[in-house]
Amino acid sequence: MPETTQEFIERVRLIPVLRARSIAQGRAVVDAMIAGGVTIVEVTMTVPGAIDLLKELRSQYSPKDLLLGSGTVTTAEQAQATMDAGAEFVVSPSFHPEVIRVTKANRKIACPGALTPTEAITAWNAGADYVKIFPCSAVGGASYVQSLLAPFPQLKIIPTGGVSLQTAAGFLAAGARALGVGSDLVNLAAIDAGNPETVTETARAYLKIVSGVRAT
């Protein structure tokens, strides 16, 4: 049987959050991450031409080579447009029931944002497949993930904000299903400087951490 989107996410366990300033910059950083073995990307709606970038990436890479998601999605219309462009999962920084509804209607994966216990369980009960805890580092990082899972072990949590090579293992050990990774991996400065290998090496370093946690 082909791998499901959730199986893909929980195998790779890294969701790079792409906030590029242009389509060209976005494609360059994605190419560099794929060269390092990271095969998921979340294209945020803050990227100029985000829908066009999703379409370009979908035409360039097959779904088994690159799992596409959309991020910073706050309306049902945005969610539908990104799914039409190739997004298999939809991420929001906050809780928008209408975004979850349209995402599930399209049989895609919904990952709304939450921070407090009430927000997290409300999002989960509204049909979320994962709950993005954001900004996670501001409220304790890995220890906060562990604290949330104590009363709500059913939650599938993806922490975002403060994930780095130094903190990744701790988040995974605390019970995170995957990690939303920002500028520590999606290094736009390295791309602008003509050093894509920096991104590629960081991608490999993250995957090494994931495989190390899995081994233990």
C-alpha cells in the first residue's frame, strides 16, 4: 500500500517552514533541503506567489519525493487554493474551524495552531490530525509538550518555534510526532550567499538526530 500523508510526516519527522521572499529563493532552499534528505516542506502564505510556488514544486517533484504542505493558512479560501495547488497538509498558526472543515472535506491533513491546553484540545476535538504548538519555546519548549501530553495523551503534537539542532532531540523525546523547523534549517541567508550546501548539511544533521531518537 502507498504511504499515507501521516505516515510520511511521522517517518521524516521534520517540517521545514518556508518563509522565502521570492519563488526563486524558495525553490533554491527546497532543492538544498532535498539534497540533504529532507522531503517535506510547508510553504507559508507569507511567501510572495505562494500558490505559484506550490504548483511549481508539485510539477518538479513527485508526491513520493516531496510532501507539500501550506502554512499560515487562516481562511477556508486560502486552504482550498493551496490544496488545489498540491498541498497535502494545511497548517495554521491559530485555530480556524472553517480551515479544518475544508481541509478534511478534501481528505487532507489538518494541523491548526494552539498554545494553551484549552486551545489544543479544542483544535483536536474539531478534527485536527495534528496540533501545532506555537510558539512552543516561549512556554517551556520540550517540557511543555510533555506537560500537555500528560492529561491529553491522544494529542499528536508538532511543536514550532525554538526548534534547533540543540533542542530537536528533546522535543522528540518529549513526545512530539514531528517538528516544525524554521530558520535554523530554512537558512535563507545561506541561499542568498550562494552556499546551499549549508542548508544541505543542516538537513542531514537533523535527519541524524531523528534516526538517533528512533534508535533509542
